[in-house]
Amino acid sequence: MNKLQIITKGIIKENPVFVLLLGMCPVLGTSSSAINGLGMGVATMMVLIMSNAVVSIVAGAIPNQVRIPAYIVVIAGFTTVVQLMMQAYTPGLYATLGIFIPLIAVNCVLLARAEAYASKNSVLNSVFDGLGIGLGFTLALTALGAVRELLGSMSVFGYKFASGDGMLVFILAPGAFIALGYLIVIFNKLTKIKA
Amino acid sequence: MAKESSLKNMLLCLFGVTLGVSALLGGVYILTYESIELAKKNEVNAAIAAVVPAFDNDPSVEIIEKVVDGKKVKIYPALHGGEPVGYAIEASTTQGFSGLIVLMIGFLPDGTIHNSAVVSHAETPGLGDKIEQKKANWSLQFNGKHPDNFKLSVRKDGGDVDAITASTITSRAFCDAVELAYKAFLTVTQQ
Amino acid sequence: MEYIIIIISAVFVNNILLAQFLGVCPFFGASNKVETAIGMAGAVTFVMTLATLITWLLFYYVLVPLQIEFMQTVGFILIIASLVQMVEIILKKISPSLYRALGIFLPLMATNCAIVGVAILVVTKEFSFGGAAHLLNLPESIAFAVANALGFGVALVIFAGLREQLALSDVPKAFRGIPIALVTAGILSLAFMGFSGLV
């Protein structure tokens, strides 16, 4: 499998949100607008790439029984690194995403990739896997954010398409569940036809 | 691949990983500490600068903290050439539709409201969040008004403020906070 | 009075699952049957209360005095993971029947973001229960944890009831499984929005 394939598989065939249905809390919680979704996706991707790289380096030296706790510590560590960075350089985005930034540490996507991929593959491949899965996660979050923002406030990335308020419910909590449900259906339809 | 587990190497390994991560975090913390403090200060300064006319002092250093009506209020005096040009007052209310709303209200020295900014709130997106100036220009109706001849309550309650459609509770809470800020303003200027 | 407000707010108004999206994974994973949902809710209540108690003490008596609040995420997750392990071992010894009821859910708790989320929320977010905004003290934190666990349980059990009905109905093929569950959760969340503004 070449590097490009590793990346594209994360975006389509193993898309963490639409196909694997992992890490739903931040997906639902931070997708009220496209820019929030993008910010959260990129933050998660950073942690994922770094933790994948480190896990793949240290995996050989870690005894089997304590590997999960060790991976969790690595992931939580990098989450805090990203958290501190965001607090320092993007305070506005940090305030908007709030509790979901430290909670990257318990996102199942990260632990799943550490255990299922990074611990068994080379550093370079693990980094590309992190990039691919991270991009898939980011795209899904941004798409959901864009759909919710479009339907809810008639704008995308803050750019207003039409006047008026739109359907408020899509910005509120129920809209997150409903929009994600329909997006998964559409994604399934499209990818199944291709295959 | 993974090694055989023994008590000794399990402990050593977990200890090693935790130590490594702690060292990394300590390093990043020291590197980002100043930027984080600066970002926090900038946030307050930006809110102050948005609500009072141009000043040349550092209001966040000259902060006066007061308790008015049992609530904590922060008063930032803005000076230009040593003369007061306005007061930015951070006041809060818990009467919002979703609880806490924190506002920064700027008063000119004569008591006229110059501008206001929302520091934090949890009001419903699309409804109550119209108190934010970037969402709607509702709160502009306070600018240039003097609380002595502009009654700070919504029309439904006999005041002069047009409430946000379908968000009367939020509008009332906003007025409460402005009223509180004005009271705090009076305690500073009428001494 | 203040504690009643905390409970009503956490169960109905700001429901941890339906309004704050914390703990959504177990929400879909353990909601096929009402019975499973009740087991899960019990385990969450148990662990969330204990975890909040211990992390609160850790934060104010270890991290704050040492000025290493930035170790919060790592520390909390480690503490919660070891707590879950310990509870599992102790429960197995002293109450096999309770262990049988909750046991299979316990390993899932360590990465349940509802539990870590509540632990982080009580030490970082200012709440305005009963007047001025403040960080929660220990009894309030415990009440907040219990209330959120209750909210989690209520939403989970209602949702499991809905999904049991859903399993019997004829759903379009593309919607089967998670998509229709998501849409159902959305409608349930809509119903809970009726409580907003209550406190």
C-alpha cells in the first residue's frame, strides 16, 4: 500500500465518522458551524499524527499488559500540548470549543488507531495513517458544520448566502443528531454505488 | 513486537512513559506560559478598547473591584493624558435564559453609555445570542443613551428598550446587567 | 434548594447526552435493550460519582498546590482508568451479583467522555447555581456528578425504549442501524428542549 492509499483510505473507506462511527461526541458537540468543525478537526488531527508517531516508535518496548494505559498517557499528553498551544495562539477558537479540547484525549478514534495501526506499522506509515484518518475526521466535521450552518443560519464559514434566520433547530442540539444521521445515509449511498 | 510482561518491566515502562510525557508537558507549559497570559490580558484589553473611547493608560492594571447589590463588579478606568475618558465596567447577571451572562459596558464620564460587549453567555444560538454585536445590532440601541432618561427595562415592563423578538428573558437580563454596571459607575464617580 | 436546581438543570435542561453531547458512544452502543441501558446507567452513576470525588480532591490538593494544573487531563484520565480497574477487582470480590450486572460495562468507563468531561467541568467551569457564578465546592461537585449521571441514565433508558420499538418497524434500508437511531435521538433532544429556561 503506498502512502497516498494510506491517506485516502482514512478519508473514504475507513472514514472515522461516517463509516467507523467513532468519536461521535466532538462531532456532534463542535459542529455548530463550519469553522468550529474545521478547528476541532485540525486539533484532533494534530494529536492523532503525533500520538501515532510516538506509539509506533515505543510500541516495541512496551510490555503487552500495560500497552493500553501507556497509549492513553501518550495521547493525553499530546492533547494537553495542543490545548496549551491553542490557549496561547488561538484563544478565540479555544474558548468556543471549550471542554471538547481536553476531551480529545478520550476520543476513541485516537486509541483505536494507536492500537490497531500505529503499534504494528512503521513510523512513517503511522504518520500518514494519522494524516489520513485525521483528514477524514476533519472533512466529516467540516461537512457537518457547513450543513448545519447553511440550514441553520443561511451561511457557510460566516459567509451569508441569503437573508433571514434559517431553520434554527439545525444549530441547536437536535439538529446535530438529525443532520449527522442524514449525512451518514448520503455517504453510505454514494460510497456503496462507487464500490 | 510487544515484549513479555513482568511486574518489573510493566512498572518501569509505565513510569518511563509518564515521566517522558510529564517532561514534555512541563517544557511546553513553560514555552507557552507567557503567550497564554498575554492572550488572556489581550482578551480583556480588547473588550475594554471596544467599549470606551481611545485611552493611553493600562486599564487592566488600574482595575477597581466592587460589590454592588451583592454582586462582584470590575471597573476599568480609561484615561487619556491623565484625564478620565470613560469607564469600562464588567457586570454579570444570572437571570439569562441559560444562566450567566457577563457584559462589558463602557460609560463616558458623564454617564452616557458609549458601547457594550458580551464577554460570555450561554443563550440560545439564533435567539438570545443576538445580544452579541457580531450576530445582530440589537445592543446598539443602548449606545449614546443616558440611563437617567432612558429607562433600562424592556417595553413590556414599561421601559425604553426594544426586546429581542422571542427572547424577552435574555433582553431583561441584559438590561439588568447594564443597570448594575450603571450603579457601579455611580459609586465610582459620585465620590 | 440549590441542589434541586443542580439536579433539574443537569437532568432536564442541560442533559449531558442530549444537549451537551458527552458520552454519546455508550449512548448508541448500550441502548439496544432497556435492560442493558439500566446496567450501563448504574455503572455510569457509580463511576462518575467516585471519579468526580477523587479528581476534585486530586485537583485542589495536589495539582493546585504544586501549580501543575496543566497536568489535569493526563492526571484525571490515569486516575479514572485506575479507579475503574480497582472498582472492578473490589466488586468481583465483595459483590459478585453487582459485578455480574455492571461488570461488562466497567472497562468502557475509562474512555467514556461523559465521566472525564464531568470531572473536568467541575474544576474549570463557573456555574451560577443559587446566585453568583463560582467554581463548585466538593458537595456541589458531587451533586453535579450524581445529577449528570441521573440525566445520562434517564436519556439512555428512554432512548433504549424507543429503539426497542424501532427494531420492530420497517425502516428504509439506508437508514437502518445508526442513522435512524441518530434521527430518533434528535427528536428526543427536541423534546428535551422544551425544558429549557426552566431554571
